[in-house]
Amino acid sequence: MTAALESLGADVRYWENTEGGHGGAASPEQQARLNSFIYRFLQQQLS
């Protein structure tokens, strides 16, 4: 899917918490890291 979107010129950004699994059972530190990525992205888009 990523390759197909990139071939169309889409801006594709992806990060996966590999330790969290499909159930999202990540540790608090991993959840904090993901949240920091999300908020940083939003800050960059709104600035």
C-alpha cells in the first residue's frame, strides 16, 4: 500500500510500535513516544 501511495506522489509517513502488537499493549513509555510523534506532527502542520 505504501509503495502504491508513494507512486501517486502522496506524502506517506508511517511508524509502528513493533512491541505493542495488534492489541496495542505497549508500555507507558512506548505510548508516550507515539503521542509525542503525533503532537510533533500536528505542531509542524499547524505552524
